[in-house]
Amino acid sequence: MKLILPVEIADEIEPHLPENNTIVRVDGEGNIDGDATDAEVYFSWFYLKPTTLHRVLDAAPSLRWHHAPNAGVNHILTPKHLERDLILTNGSGVHGIPIAEFVIAYLLAYSKRLPSLYKLQNEHDWQRGLPIQELFDKTLLIIGTGGIGQEIAVRAKAFGMRIFGSSRNARPLPNFDKVSKSAQ
């Protein structure tokens, strides 16, 4: 089987493929480094441009499966993509934990004033009395209670925060103290 892989990850993935698989690399502009006419699988990369997608589709008439690593695929569903009989899969659900951890990291950095403390430490300034807050008993509003929002709620709740959510349907969810319907 032949796969079309983005240059950003091709070298990392290639050693793990069975011997009978080959790859063709594509860069962010859609430049393909070999013959893709018999390629069956295209794994695109984040920030896929329509021009890149269309160059791949033109170069790969045997393509059967397109996988996008991001959750949203609206930008991929161009008329040219839709006219092909392709299976399209995405990375929906895989980003919840890493993004939630980044959100908590930023909440902690802000509440503990880590950038200021780091700067003072580098200047050998051992000030006392720099106001630092706790996350405990604070209120967090999460706009969007899908997979990512729910993972944020789990982690924020572990810090003792009150969690409010805003969603299209306002259904009650675990780890949220209240979910309200967002204005359409």
C-alpha cells in the first residue's frame, strides 16, 4: 500500500510501517516528492490549505481514505473532495486531554504568577508579598461543553473550582455545577 504523508511526520512514521508499504511525502504547499497515482491513503496535517488538498487529490486518483488529525473537517469538505468517493476520518476526541492540561497549566501560571516569579528569580530578586491566588473556590466558565470542555472540567474540579458551562443544549454534565444554553 502507498501512503501520502506530510513531511512533518513522514520520517517518524516510515520506520513503523510494514515492509510492503511505501510513502510519498507532501509539503504544506502540496508539492509531492514522488508518484502518488497509486496511493490509497492520505494523512493530512494541521492547517491544511485547500490548494494543498486539491493538489493531492489531483495527483492521487486511486485515493480511498483521507485522515485528518484535527477534529474539525469543514475546511476539507470542498466540492472537489466531496465529488470523490473517499472515506474521511478525523482526530475527534484525541485532543481533549492535552488541551485540557494546557488550559490548567495556564490557569496555574496566571494564578501563581509564574512569569513574574520566573523573571524575579532570574534577577535574583527575592521579593516577599507577591500576591498569589489559589484555584480552589474560584469559578470557571467553560464555553463549549464537548470533549475538550468536559476534560477541562474534570481537571478544574480536582482543584476545587466551581464549573459553569455554556452549550447549545444545556444538558447537565458530570463535573459541571451548572450548564446554561448559549445564545444562538
